[in-house]
Amino acid sequence: ASGFAGLELFARLRQALLAVQYYLPTAPVAPVLALHDEVFGPHVTFETLESEHEKQDIEGLLINAYQNLKWALLNAETEEPEDEEPFFLSEHYATYAQLCDEAETFINQFVGGNGWEAHNVIERAFPPLADDFAQRLATFPAPLQRRLLDPVRWHDDPSAVALLRQLTAASPHPDIRAFAARALAETNH
């Protein structure tokens, strides 16, 4: 459940970043957007993040980037001559600021202090949600399925093992079938 909630939150945050960029082209959005997409892009997995960075560094970088942009926008003026209100009074700033705070809370709550806490939260929630998880998983493209399956990879619960077996046998995506088979082999299932 937290995995889906996180994906939804950060997708909304990306839309808010794009809105800020559109309505205030002079705002320093580009580097924040680039970092966001580097961490939350559809082809990113926990393994690729760990091979390139320390996860704790990424979490700190994200929070700092979001907050620094928020503070920069507090001092930004709109470029529209007929609109002399500061940008921070606009709905676009309010939306970004709210989602920025939600993202910081999410990161701190599910990851803060322990890079594997996000895994643990999803793992604890997984067994009673296994059927719903499997159905919702099928609605995502393969790269996002792969990312959502990361926490299930080390899960010993029978429902997780059953899901991986089901994916090994029936997923229409070769990379998902291969990932599920490898995960079963790694956990001796």
C-alpha cells in the first residue's frame, strides 16, 4: 500500500514541478526535476540506485532540492505585467509547497534513518493485500512493475512466494518473468 501511495505522491509532485516551470520559467526547477526523475524514473530500481549512490544521500538530496526550490519560489516574482502578486501567493506555489511537505514527511516516515524501512513497511503490509497487489500490479507497465516488486523479492510470506511463482509462469513481460524466477531462486523457493 505504501509503495503505491509513494508512487502517486511523487507523480503528483512531478506535475507540480512542471506547473511551476510553466508558470514561472525563471524558477530554478530544472535541476530539481532532473534529480526527481533520476530517482523516480520508470527504469530505476533499488539495485540501480544502490549501485550509483548511497540511498541515504539520495533521500537527503531530494528533501534539500524540494525545500531549496520552495524557498527560492518565496522570493520569486511573476513575469506577467498585469499580475504583480508574488509567485508564492499563487495556487501553483501552494500546491508545490503542500506536496513538497508531504514528500518530506513520506521520506522521513518510511525511510528516515534506515534505508530499508520502506521495504519493511511494504513487507508488513503485503500479506493481507496480496490479491489486490497482484491485480494492481498488472495495470502498470513492466518497468514500474519491476520497481514495485523490489520489496517482495526477499519476502518469505507464502503469499509473496505465490505471487512470484504466478509471475514466473504467467507474466506477459519476459523481464518480469526473469526477475520473479531469480527472486525465487535467491530465496530458495
